[in-house]
Amino acid sequence: MTAPNSVPIALREMGSFHIGGRHIEVSGRPVRDMLFTAGGVPVTLDPNGKYQVEQMYAQYFLVQQRRGKLPLMLWHGGGLTGVTYETKPDGTPGWLNYFLRQGWDIYLSDAVERGRSGWTDTFEGDPVFLPLHDSWERFRVGPIGSWNDDSAKRAPYPGVQFPIEAYEQFMKQGVPRWVTTDDATIAAYVALVDKVGPCAVLVHSQGCAFAFKVAEARPDKVTALVAVEPSGTGREENVAALRDVPIAVIYGDNAKDHPRWGQIRRNVSDYVDAIRKAGGSVDLIDLPDIGIKGNTHVVMMDRNSDEVAGVIQKWLERKGLVD
Amino acid sequence: MTAPNSVPIALREMGSFHIGGRHIEVSGRPVRDMLFTAGGVPVTLDPNGKYQVEQMYAQYFLVQQRRGKLPLMLWHGGGLTGVTYETKPDGTPGWLNYFLRQGWDIYLSDAVERGRSGWTDTFEGDPVFLPLHDSWERFRVGPIGSWNDDSAKRAPYPGVQFPIEAYEQFMKQGVPRWVTTDDATIAAYVALVDKVGPCAVLVHSQGCAFAFKVAEARPDKVTALVAVEPSGTGREENVAALRDVPIAVIYGDNAKDHPRWGQIRRNVSDYVDAIRKAGGSVDLIDLPDIGIKGNTHVVMMDRNSDEVAGVIQKWLERKGLVD
């Protein structure tokens, strides 16, 4: 039973919170008189003292007519935020609304140091900013060498499902990232599943490298895990913990033979093999192998995102997680 | 008719988008091999080229049973994001849910360079980070000199409505801000009201300095303006444009005689006088003068936030904006 996009979304509650993080001490910075806005009244700011760092933002939508037996978490990938799952760059509904209309309570978060989680200048190293061209090839909208500053001259993969006219709109969703905050990010996700309790986790790209490790640390909380286009893995030495956590791994089109994604996919496949050897259950699904063609790395923003969501919904049903 | 917090929220649609911003060109930065996540596959990043900057994130909630005649915008203040209006730091519902339950279509945004709007290192100057102690006195939870690192020794204003046990939780909502991005921020808000069309704007603190200027530029789009605890004003030379825009200005307790807020309030009062002289209509409401005591700068997070929201709702009704 698929609820069409015209069906209202009835929520028994919605809200948000920040979770996790810690306090650090900063000293030795000069006290200064600040003007926050032109025409305002100056304020003296003493920037020394304790700071809140590494907390994580989560927003929840609890449906009136619940069908999912557990809350469904939506965790995003690198350089992005929870917006990943909201309205797609082409203006049509994304997976947040899809899964709400399927009757799931949803927790949608922004990873540590991204979006509404906030950030400080106390992280190690510099943040990474992505130029406009970066995601075209890295997210497999087009093959290596197909980018052109002139949008009319860009050559996407034939039959690509990404709405290429909305590429610039998609890039507005980008946020910087640090590459030194993995441990803090994983700690905040652990705090989130500890707070919410047993849940299904649907996660994308870089988020999968975090989610596998969270599941290894909390197999009693991550009841099922759907890893969409993982760009990394958990730790092979910990896979025994995943013995009773059903896992689906999903890749879009043009991944297997891609110079970089082929290697990523092989690494993930090795990790999947290790989980299986430890007695775990993993379904590794290449979408083109089940007849769903043209998907990029950002599957949830592709034109056929509802079709792929349907694959995930059916998998969750088969795992007994839907009433 | 006040809908209690137990009433479900029925939405005919919800979604989000990024609006505004521009492309800039960056050059001369070294190409480098990156590893986004430990255990991943390296990628070569060319950081030169076009970048998307200064866009703004907005999320919309369109109610099933509409009573507000226009969409209601919720714009936040400095160092914060749209989370300002979501669940309060003490875990109880905030103004987003209050006004949804009153039947308003709502657009809730994160200002440029904050939260889900993203940021780049191309802004002028350094961002400002706020230590844990900063907001206690500046947001009038307690008087000047009342902060103590030991929470048991902090001395709030007597009868304060802020949930002081949730002060640390509140500080998790903070994000950095630049003080050089006012023009870009105003441009994005103008783009937002141009897209959405005539609307009522409810705005807090620093956001008011932006909203007054947006209303001056688009009096045909900002149909009514509720400025909660403004920390700045519009431009006196432009007040004639506000002749037909009904405005409410609301301050909490302990503002008038506060060393800094007293000056801010006098500046705003001068601006209000200028609007009135130009033929405009402004209601300047000091909450203690109407019997609502103990409110801080973050009125919407105080325990009695629903009571203050009721004052705003009734004002909007009096202005003919509710069916």
C-alpha cells in the first residue's frame, strides 16, 4: 500500500533536540568589543571559557497512523545535512515524506559539525569546501571528464535519473565538513540511538561508515540497517556484533566499474563477506541488477527515488518491521 | 480557540528548499588528494572553480485546516537557526507547533551562513563563536554579573521564565555567525518573500534588523511584521515604505533599564516613532506592562511561551489576518 504524495501527513507530534557533545575550555583569546549587526549596540565579548562542542541536531516526526514497528532514522552523507531526505532539488517530495506516508516515525538528523548541529573553530585541521563541479563526477551524475562549466555542454550518463536541470539547486544543499571528527560523530549517533531506543537506520554514503560502527557498538539498538551507496565500512574485527542485525546494502548504476566507486564497492563487499562469515545476514543489491537503471550516488534525489524507496520499504517489510 | 499540544498536526504538504545566493570564482588553491573518512578510498579534489555561496534554507509546513490568511514566516536571531522555534530546550513544544496548531502555513528558515544554509570560507572576517557563559547575561536570563560556571551558583532574575535547568541544552542550539554578511542575508530574505508572496513575518532579535529592511524593500510582500526583542532597526530614511505594514514590537522583562538592552530599546523606539510619523502603525508592547512577567530575550523558549504566542496570535487576528 503506497500512499500517494497527495495524501496529508498527520503527525501525533513533531519536534527536535540536540544530543551529545561535550564542553571544552578555551583560553588566551582577546576580549573584544563586538558589533553583531550594523546599527546595533556594541557588546563586550569575552571569548574565553567553556564551549559546547560536537553536539548533534535531530528532528522527529511521529505519525498518527503508525505502521513501522520501530522508529526509522534517516542519516545523511558527507558534505550534506538532513536536507538530503527532504524535498528533492527538482522540487518533488523526497524520502522523508515517502516514509512518513508509509507510516514510519522518523528521526532525521544533521551529523556533528554540519547544518543545525553547529560547529566551532576548535576542530583539528581545516574544513573541506566543495566547488560546484565536484559532485557531478564524484556522485556519478556523469562519467569522469563529463563536467563542463557550461551546463549545456555537460554529458551525464545516458538514462541518468538525476534531474540534471536541478544540479545547481542541489549544490545549494552543501555544507563544509571536517575530516577529523569521525569519533565525535559516531559518539553522537550512539547517544541518539541510546536515547531513542531500538530503531531501523537508513543511511547514505559517508554516513554508512558511521552507521556500521554505531551498529557494531549498539547491535541492541540498531535493529536493522539500510546502507545506501556506502562510501566506507565498519571495522572487520567487530563484525560478529552484527550477527543478528539484518543489513541491506544498495548501490545505484555505474558503481561497479567506476574507477573510484568500483574500489569503494569492493571494500564494502569485503566487509559484507566478513559479516556473512560471522553469521550475519546482508543483502547486497545493485539496483541495475534488479532492473532499476540510471541511479546516481544520490539515489534519494533521483527522479525514480520513490521506486528505490519501494525496494527499501519491501525489504523492511520482509524483515518483519512493518505492521 | 487554542489547540492544545495534544492535538495532531495535519499537514497537506511539507518540504524545504534553498533560495538565493550566487556563484563566486575561487582560484589558486592547491589540488590535493583527500580522504573524507578513515578507511575510505582517496579522491583528488580540485578546489578551484565556481562555488555556490549565500543561499538560504527554508522548510515549510502547510496545514490541512488553514485559518491564517497568509503564510507565517518564522525568522530567527543571531547565533542561532530556525531551531529557535522548534521544541524548547526544556523539551516542551515551541512556537512552530503552536502556530501550526493555530492553522498557519509556516515557512521556517535558517539565515544565510547558518545551520542548513551552509557557509564558505570566502566571507569577510572571522566568524564569532559564543562561549557557554555568553548568553546568560546577554539574553537577560540573569542580570550582569550573575553568571557562575557552577550552575548551582548562578543567580537568574527573580521569577525568570527561562528554564534555567535547560540553559546548557539551549547553548547546544548555537551556531557561529559572521558580522559581514548582512547584505547577503537581507538579499536572501527578499528572495524568500518574493518567492512565497504576501506573508506575515514573525522575527526575533538580530533577525528584526534584517526583517525591517526586507519590509522596507518589499512592503507589498511583508503584509504584517511581529518583531520580538529586536536588537536593531531598519533605516529611518526608508520608513515611509512601512506606512501600510502593521507592526508589533515586543520586549520581555528587564529590557527597559538594562545597561545594553535599554539602549537597544531606545534605538528601536526612535525607529518606531519615525514609522509612526510617516503614517505607519506600530504597537510597541513591553510584556511586563500587560502583566506578563519574567520573560528573557528568548521569549519563545521561556516557560510561558504559549502565553506570549497568544498575544501575537490575538494581534494577528486584530489585523484581520485570521479566518
